[in-house]
Amino acid sequence: MKRFIQAIVFILLIIAFIYLGTRDYKVTKKNIEHKTPKDILVNNDTVFIETNHSKLLNKISSKNDFILYACINENKLCAKYGLLIDEVAKSYKINDIYYYDFSEDRNENNATYQKILTKLDQYLLTDDQGKQNLYAPTLIFFKNGLVYSFDDSLSFNRGKTSTEDLWTEEQINIKKIYLNEVMKGFVSNE
């Protein structure tokens, strides 16, 4: 009787392995609309490398050449502009662009975030209360410890209400021209 039960269990295990082996375990990717910019941009297929406020402050202080893409994960425009940045950067063989999600640092208003703002103060807008902040998306090129190019023009919707209204073919072409010009100068030491 014991052997009979063992044989039944053995047969059930074989049937279970066969069944599980033939199941289709496709992993469905989330729609781009449900992913955050970090999910879309910080992966092995793009030039983006995630950084935090401490590493970023050290990078700015190092006076090395680098590119920073500052975003907020709730901002859909960050992902759309980021994909264009990735495309153009690859064409110039730029392999690393630092991705910085500053939303938590801005909410906490921590000392390191304030130091970053101080380093960028001449490029940041000052609000009616006299405060400066980063806005998303912001793209900054650093050369020899100085800001080579600073672009936050998409961070203010200019009266538009949605990403789709702002991210038009015309705007994409304008940004593509800008990116080509600045990246060409960045890599050629102009």
C-alpha cells in the first residue's frame, strides 16, 4: 500500500511538472502611461544612471564633465523628454547621464539639496517668496565644474494643461535641434 501511494504521488508530481512546464509565463510590460520616468529611463537600455543628492553634490564639486537630468517621478514629460535625450546622446556616444529624482529632497528641503540649489542659483528662477527650486524636467551640462548649458524650459507648461498639449512635433523638433547643438559642443570641447 505504501508503494502504491508513493507511485501515485510520483505520478502527480510528474503531471504537475509537465503542466507547469507548458504554461505560458509571458511577462507583460506595463503601459508607458503607468510607468514612472525612473522605470522608463533608468535601465540597461538607456544612458541614464540614477544618482542621489549626496553623490550629485560631490559630482558638481568635482569639476568633472557630466550631464544631469533632474526629474520628478510623477512628471510624464520627464519620460518623454528623457527618451529623446537618450536617443540623441547615443548618437554622440555619450554613455552616462545622471538621473536625479529630486522630489523627496525638495519636499524635505534638506541641507544637501540646498547646497545643490546654491551651486545652481544663477540659473534657477526665484518665486514670489524669494525661494529657488529645481523644476522638472531640467537638463544641465557641466564642463570643468561650470554649467555649460541649463535647460528647464519644459518645466513650466506655459499655460498648457497636459503633456500631450506641450509635447508636440514642433516642440520635439525644437528640443532635438537644441540637444544636437549642445551635445556636439559638449563632446567636442567647445
